Amino acid sequence: MNQLHKIFPVRYTVMVLCMLLLLAGIIALALHGSPWWWLAVLAGAALTLLGLRDRRQTRHAILRNYPVIGHMRFFLEFIRPEMRQYFIESDTEALPFSRAQRSLVYQRAKGDPDNRPFGTLMDVGARGYEWVNHSMAPTRLDGHDFRVWIGGSPDAPSQSVAPCTQPYHASVFNISAMSFGALSANAILALNKGAQIGGFAHDTGEGSISQHHRVHGGDLIWEVASGYFGCRNDDGSFSEERYIANATQPQVKMIELKLSQGAKPGHGGVLPGAKVTPEIAAARGIPVGIDCISPARHSAFSTPEEMMHFIARLRQLSDGKPTGFKFCLGHPWEWFAIVKAMLKTGITPDFIVVDGAEGGTGAAPVEFTDHVGVPLQEGLLLVHNTLIGVNLRDRIKLGAAGKVITAFDITRMMALGADWCNAGRGFMMALGCIQAQTCHTGNCPTGVTTQDGVRQQALVVPDKATRVAQFHKSTLHALQELVQAAGLRHPCELNAHHIVRRISDTEVRLLSNLLLQVRPGALLDDLAHQHDVFCTYWPLASAESFQPLAQPHVKPSAPADHHDMVPQAAGGR
């Protein structure tokens, strides 16, 4: 073999064969004159030219050394995700969602039977496996339209300063924030029509309210982000006049101030001018064809106290609609500073949506996707228990977002403190998303995340809207069955003692026993006996600043496995 390489590099074999095909085609065409030989000539000429180009180009070393055949490597790399997804990975491998999870969404969206024969695919002996304890006296409920009042209720008005006067009766399962621009027009149309059919809410995402959100009249949660899209002046600052025009529309049911998102917390963004179409520009209130900047922080406030006043202002300007904020937990003292601002001003948000770091429908830098932000469980637990510890939990409803797909996901999050759950990628899959992970390229194969008009046509709005509504309905029906099996009347009765986790081969524990619980009012009258995250960071927080009052210092005596950053704490609502 080595001797052959000295005479002729074997790696050029394919290019030489292409040249021979060209030569044979020319000779055969001259001898026989059959038009079919033109195919051999054209194919041989094209491949020969490709091989010569590969040898001369300087960008890819593989193509210089392996002309023609080297392209096979790039082709196989291109289809690798699909090959792995369909032929290699097991049903329970989650990258980021397993085949079993995706299939469940597809079945429920289509209204197909989702029962599974022959037992579970889960390893029930694996550490971390969880289940719901059932009752010997299960209940029987009349329906699955589980709802929660946000912003007080007709019987119990909000106690906040500048309170909500138009409380919203929300479903416990809603569409998470996804902007027009990130999603196609047809995707927005189908999601909102599905929300209208099913009677649940559709979060606009930070891209504001587009014309496509308005067509079918489904309930909207308007997300106001740092770019103030839909309510901005020409210089990017907040515009009261434009805010009022959108916020007071009957279709808008709640206002959500976005501080950060799970996909890339603490990171701004840029939508290149080439992607700012007239439709996107009209929705966001920006010039066509100019780069659209999403700052990493808000300009309307700079301290926790100012943030509370801004929330009260948004609520008043919207004629008293429920107003809250969404964030992915980061520095604990910043969250504590917000809570102290609530206590100081008497202004409380009507709701808080905790976005887990595992969430994210939009593209983000890999380091942010993999290593920035607190996961949903830890973030939700800290927020939930902090509000209990300052006696504010009953005034603020909590939403949870981050890889929520099944009724068990909803059950688990509500058991840990959430009042409702949002899903983004689950509803994308209900639209037909196949997890191709090309969302940021504009080449979405199903028309969900593209602005290409031709690709969008693949997504037929009436059919996909029905699937969105059916996925919601089927998931809540499954939630109803779990609630009945646990002997409860409503998911709000779920608590940490309903969930069991396997710790080892020989030990399982209720989450209520495994996780800590903060006593109501404990942060106000018994801080010294609370978890280290409260003892360490609560004194550093100030309503006047997001900065800590002193350099954070964790006690050196803490065990190596002690959770100093975020407590594993749970408790009842």
C-alpha cells in the first residue's frame, strides 16, 4: 500500500475515475452518437471540474487532499442530526427532547391514542427517577379546564399598591414567549388560533404584538422587554403613548415585563437589518432594514425600587390589567433586592414567571445555553420559598417555564410551587417541529421558524391550529387523570409530598422530606435559622440597588456538597 502511495496517491482515485468517465463518455459519443452518452459526458465534466476546484481552493484541507469524495464528509455531517435522531438514539435519550417525548406531543396534537403497551421505558431503579403517589380513594372530576386567578380575583381583590382591577382567569398550561420574527407568520397564526379554540393564553415574546397575533383574537400576554418593542420612542426609550395603545386592547389580558430569559440570561441580542422586514418593523416599532438591538438591561429603571414603580405604572396605564415580570434567576441578592423593594414600596407584581436555564426556543451562544442561569427547579424553589418567607406568596402567582412537555412535568412544577406552567418547544412540536435545530438559519424544514414565504406555506394554519388546541386539551386531560389518581380536586392542591424521588438502589424519599421548607414570615423574624442562601445573601440585598451591600462571602465551614447558591427547598402554596 505504501509503495502504491509513492506511485499514485490513492486519495485521488475518485477524481481520476471522474476524468475517466468524462473520457469514456467522449469516446463513446464519438463512436456511437447516442444522446444518452451526453449524460456521462456532462456528469464526468461536472465532477472533474469540481475535483479541480477542490484541489485549488484553500478553505478546506479535506477537499484539497480528497477532491470530490471529500464532499461526502460534509454531506454526512449535514445529515448527522437526522440520522442520529431517527436511527441511533434510543426512545429515552433527551437531546434536548427524547423521541418518546416528541412522539407523545405528536400523538396528542393529532388526537391519536397515546397509551403505551408492555410497560414503561423508564428505568425505575435509576437514581433520580420520580413518580406521583396515588390515593386509595381517587376523586372523579367533571372536566380538565383547570384555571387560576391572576391579579387577585372577583372575591379577593389584589392588595398591592396601584392594584390590578382586571384579574385574569388563566389556564394552568399556556404558550410560552416566542416572538414573531423568531417564528413565522403562519406559526403565530396557528398558535393564536389554537389558543382561541382552547381558551388558553399566548405569550407574544419580546417581538411585541404583530398583525398575525390579532387575526384570531386569542388571549395574549404581552411581553415588554428591554427593547420596548411595540412601546418605544425612536431613541429606544419607553413610550407611554404607544404602550397604552397596545396594552388597553381587549385581546391583551396580562403584561409581562421581561428581565431575562432562560436561553441567554444577561445577554442582549441583535436582529440584523436584512431580517427586519416591513411586518417585523411594524410590530416592533423600528425602521425597516436597520439592525434591531435588544439591550441586555432596561433603561426605564435602574434599581429594584424603580422597577416596582415601573410595574405599578405599567399596570395603571393598562387600565389595571395583571402585570408581572419574567426572569431566569441569577445572583440571589438581586432577587432578594427585588423582594425588599416589594416590601418597602407595598407594590407587588401580580405574577412572576420563572424561566429555567434549560428553556429557550431561540438561538443563543453555546456558553450561555450550557452554563449561564439557574435551572428551573432551583430557581422556582428559591422564588417560591422567599415569597413564603416574607408573607407575600398569597399575593403573587408563579408561572414556570423550562422543558415542560407532559402532564407529569406540570404536576411536578406545581408540586414545587408553581401556579401554572408555560411551554414553548412543546407547542412548536404541536405545530410540526421535528427538532431539526435549524431555527436560527431561516431554513426550518417545517416552516415554524422561518421568514421564507415558500417554506412557511408548508405550515397550514387551520390544521396546525387544531393540533395546538388538541395538544393542550389532551395534556390537561392527562393532568386531570393524575390529579384524580392522587385523590385531589385541582392541581393547585399538589404539594411536594405527592412526588417521590429515588435516591439510591435502596432508598426513596418524598420531596417534602428531601427538600427544605421555609416557614411563613421566617425571613422577617427568624433569619438566623434559615438556609445559608438566605443567611448569606439576604443581608446584602437592598431595595435601592441591584448591587450587593458588601462582597458576598460563603462560610468556609460549609460541606463540599452543600447547596450554598440555591436551596433545595419546597413547600405548600
